[in-house]
Amino acid sequence: MSKKKIALTGTLLVAAVLLTLSCATPMHVTDNWRSSTYTGPAYKKITVVAMTRQDNLRKPIEKEFVEQLKSRGVEAAAFHEHMADPEKGTVEDLIRLGQGMGTEAYLIVRVMGVGAVSQAYGSSDATSTSMQYIPWFGPQAPTIKQRDVATLDSRLYDGKTKDIVWRSTVDAVNPSGSDDQISRFVSVVVKALREKKLIPSS
């Protein structure tokens, strides 16, 4: 971890939209990497940091991670509960805090960016084998739909070496406005940690 302020950049100002998505919104894990140099054991004490300046997002995100990690047998701590003003904190502050609590790993979550993708949907005759469905005077123009995509980044750093041991990137599609999406996002990350055997499997 570099010597930068814990509270990073305004990209997280969009998190209110990105992490509160509709319950129908799909989430796709596009990266689920684990370092080959870390051989275990599974971490049982993790400090969670949500890098956003917005208290109304930082606290719910960290709290949800703590709750879900605890349900998996991990003694988890939310950074905001131990730092009076997380925005003024530094990596050194985080490390000192973690050492005092016996933290084995640090889970840092942030929004990498948001963009839009376009997808074309062809007319109904595109895959039809029946003459009945051929549009008179040629096929209809495809329908173009645009979807917003938020890229969410989660990284796990070893408490002793401070080296990254795991990284996951999640694309959340079509942000629209539902708080339960925080829980869904956290579930995706916790599942990935469990599958990589970085937290207890039970």
C-alpha cells in the first residue's frame, strides 16, 4: 500500500449511484486473482476500509462487510469505527490501528470508474427459419440499448508484508437506486474470498 491518504479521489462520489442499484441489476466478476506467493492460512482478522468521503456510504458498506465476514467466522473491524475522521487518516494510521488490533489482513474497497456500453438487439427474424416471420421489405433496424456499468475494485493486503494477496473486480450493470445492492455486492466479494480460501469456508 502506498503512502497516500486513506480518503481518495472524487471517483467515489458516484458511489451513491453505483452501489445502490436495483435488485434486478446483474453483477459480473471480471477479475478474481490471488497471489501465488501467499499459501495461507485463511485470514480470521480483517479490517475493512471503504474508500469514499461519503459517511452515508462508507459506514453501510463497511458495516455490511463486517456482518457478512463475521458470519463466515472472521473477526472483522470497520475502519470508521476506530478512526474519528477517516478522511484525514493515512495508510500509516491504518497500519498502526491494525497492528494494535492484531489485524491479519486489510480489505480495501473502492470504485474504479463508471462508463456506458451499447448493445444492439436485432429484429425477430434474425434467427427465424420460417417465412412467416420475414418482415416485408427487409429486416427492421436493430434496437440500441445503452447500459451504465460501474467497476468496483476490492483488494486484500496481508497484515505482515502489506503486499496484495488478492484482487477482485466487479462490474455492476444499470445503476438505478436500491440500497440492498450494497449487500449483494458484498456477498459477491465475500464469496470470492471464500472460494480463494482466503477466509474460512464454513
